[in-house]
Amino acid sequence: MYDRNAYTIMKKLHKFGHLMVTKLTDRVEATFINHFSNSNRRKGMSILRPRVKKERHGVTFSLGFLFGCTVALLLALVLITRARDLLNHTGRDQYMKNMLPLYSLFGYITLHMLMYAANIYFWSRYRVNYPFIFGFKEGTELGYRLLLSCCVAVLSTAAGLANLDMEMDPKTLDYKAITELVPLGLLVLLLVILLCPLNMIYRSSRFFLLGCLFHCLSAPLYKVTLPDFFLADQLTSQVQAFRSLEFYICYYGWGDYKKRLNTCQVSDVYNAFFFIVAAVPYWIRLLQCLRRLYEDRDPRQGFNGLKYLSAIVAVCMRTAYTLNRGSRWNLLAWNASVIAVLNMLLRLVWMQTVLNFSVSFLHIQTLTALVAVLEIIRRGIWNFFRLENEHLNNVGKYRAFKTVPLPFNYDEDGGKDE
């Protein structure tokens, strides 16, 4: 009898507690709707109880279609090169010196985006709360199915194939200047998309990226947050991309594209900026470390700053050797490794430019691009473990999740971001 009465009492208490929680929830919802969504219940509830994003079949189909198009275009590029014996063509060296730096830029961007998509997939799979860590606005974080990366891959591959075809076709051979403008047009298109103020093509993510980039360039004037130094670390793996941008300015700004010549490296101004653009990403990280050392009084930030200072010295020495302006010095910058052997090996790939390793069937520009690709892959691997470590620290300090988010900034007239 005693057990039965206890059970009845517990059941009533449970029912009473559930009723009280339900009433309290209703009161909180009503208060929020009245004060923060202009008494619009539908709008208020959509904020308080956001729907989980569902993967659409159209995105999957488009992703597969674009990937197939990229593979087909790459295969066509290889077959044309093979059929026309372009590797033994008399103008091969000049074409590689001109075109590869122009088109490799899109390859670096695409690869980095694909590595970021892979990071998102594994972060989600292993429950790393990356939206909270980066501070993304709820509902606007990117998924791992990045259509934009495949779009860039298709456009750049198609542009390269069209450029090569116009280069070899006697009918279009006289239109040299127009032919050379193809990669510039693609670059302008990407810049327009990046800066587009309209609510389309991941506007929230684009503006978030631009904001972090501004903070990086303004270092050490702003307080350093994780997204800022995370982006700065990504920039250190895109040195060749920055040099490609410098080549764009030289090639098109000085009119070399009209004659299909490459006179950039004979200019002292170009060579000076060849050093600067390579050192800028490491310089940004150095300034960020100094800012964090000043604010946090953490000696580890000072040692981290020394790492980037040594990286600046190393990249300048490597650049001097590349430009034949220095002797063959072997300088190894000490770098902390996150993922042991693989990370260490990929970090030392750059030494091939100093030790003058050569592969008979690869052009020097191709070898340089390959080294840059390996560095981007290494950075993608580092990204996963870096954010996983941040997530574990958040869990240990009980700050991994926003259990009671404040969605006041969502009550805007701009609508939902795409």
C-alpha cells in the first residue's frame, strides 16, 4: 500500500511539474512574441523554435552534375594536350609561364573550399559545434555541400579549355588580346559575387568573411577572435594565390597580355612585391600574436609570434633563391605540428625550391603549383584538429553550447539569408 501511494504521489507531482513547465514555457513564448516580434506569433515562434535545415535533393543533384562536368572538362583538357602534342610545342614554356599562374589561382581557391567542405562534414559527424565556435548567425552556417566550389571549378576549367582551344585554333590566333582576357573576366566575376550586397549566394557568409578579412588586415588594432586568427592561418597557406594576384596586376596592368609576354620578373617593383605578398600573411599572424600577448599575458603567444617571425625570414630566403638573388641557404623555420608526421612532411615540401629538386616531366610552374596544393591540403587537415581542440576546451569549460540563445538580432526586416 505504501509503495502504491508513493507511486501515485510521484505520478501527480510529475504531472503537476510538467503542467507548470508547460505554463511557464507558454508565458515565456507569449512575452517574447509581444515584445520582440510585434505580437506576430508565427514570426516569433519561427525564431524561438527554428526548423532544422533539410538537405534538398536539388542540391545533391546539382553538386553531382557540376562535379561530373568538371571531370569531363579536365579529361577533355588532357586529351587535347595529348592529341596536339602540346607538351613538346615550341611555345610551351611561354604558355606555362603566362597561363598557369593565371588559372592556378582558381584551382587554389576551389581546393581550399573543398577542404573546408570536408572539414564541415567531419565536424558535423563528430559533433564539433563549429557554428558556435565561429559565431555564425543561427541558420546561416554553410553545409558541407558547397555548390559554389563546384561552380568555380567548372567555370575555371571551361575557361582554361576555351583559352587553350583559341590559342591553337588558326581562326582565333589573331585575337591574342581577347583570348588572354578570359581568366581576367572570370576573376572579375568572382570579385563581383564576393562583394555583391544583394541577399543571394551566401550573403551572410560572404560578409562574415569580408569582416574577418578586414580585421586581419587591420591587425593589431582589433581584439583578436578565433575567426580572425583562423582566417589569417588560412591565408598563410595561400601565398601562391597572392602571388598569382600580383601577376594578374602585372600581366594585365602593364599590357603584357596584348603580346603574350611575361616581363614581370625583370621589374624591380614586381620582385619587391613578390617578397611582400609572401610575407604579409605571416606578418598578420605575428601582429595578432603580439596583440594577444599584450591582452592575455600568455607567454605561448610570444613563442607563437616567434614562429611566424621565423616563417617570414624563411619565406624571404626562399623567395630570394627563387629570384636568383641569394645563395642556397637552408633555413628551417621551427613550426609546431598538430598532426605529427604528415603535418611535418607537408610543412617541409617547400624545401624543394631551395634544394632545387626537379622532375623531368613537370614544368617548374607545375611543380610550384603542386607544392601550393599540398600546403592547402595540410592546412585543411590542420583545420579539423584545431577546431576539435577548441571544441574540447569549450566542453571542459561548460561553454560548448548556447543553451539559451538571444535571438533579438533575428527580428530584422532583411529576411532570411540564403
